[in-house]
Amino acid sequence: MRYKMKQFFIIFLLVTISFGSKAQQILPNSLQIALQTAPNDSVKFKVSRSIYTFYEETNRDSALHYAQLRYSIAKKNNRKIEEAYCQGQMAYQQIYLGRFSEALANLTTAIQIASDTKDADTWELTPLIPLAKPE
């Protein structure tokens, strides 16, 4: 009887572990393809936001990677407001990863950039908040 119970427990444990691995999030192919085939940097910036959002609360390392990708795209195109926004995203992930000094450095730089920049023309920062048109 004891042997059967032990055998049942081992089988139950193996089945449970296999279901857990199936439950991992997998990035939709459409987003990966869209990022690879993006015709320009503004589209890459927008698509990488969707990927960042996909990972934002579930896979901090991947989210940080895509925030860094967005930051490099913004920096390459001299988009200051976007740089500051992405540094805020990077800091958010770094805080949860326990990288507090890196997060503080990113937030400090982001605040400085945002304070020094008068440019109102931005790429779409987030699909959740519509940009207000300056009057």
C-alpha cells in the first residue's frame, strides 16, 4: 500500500510539473514577425512596446530587454522624450529585479532629459494613453 501511494505521488508530481511548463507564456509569433519586418524605427519602437507590455509583469528580464531595445531605438533617432520614457520603464523593471542603483540612475537621467526637452512631437509612447495635440 505504501509503495502504491509513493508511486502515485511521483506520477502526480511529474504530471503537475509538465503542466507548469506548458503554462509558460510564449510570445505570439505575430509580434516577433512584426518586429523583424518593421520598415522603420518608429514601427520597431511601437511593436517593441507591445512585446514589453506582454512581458511587463511576468518576465522582468525579458521586459527589461525590450525596454532597453526601445531606449536604443529612441537614442539612435535622437528622440529625447522617448528616451526618458524608456528609462522610466527600465527603472521600473530594475526595481523589481533588485537593481536599485541602476534604477535610480535611469530615473535621474529621465527626469533631467524631460526637464531639458521642449519637444512636444513624440512617437506613440503607449497605446493606452492617447497623445494630446498641443494647441
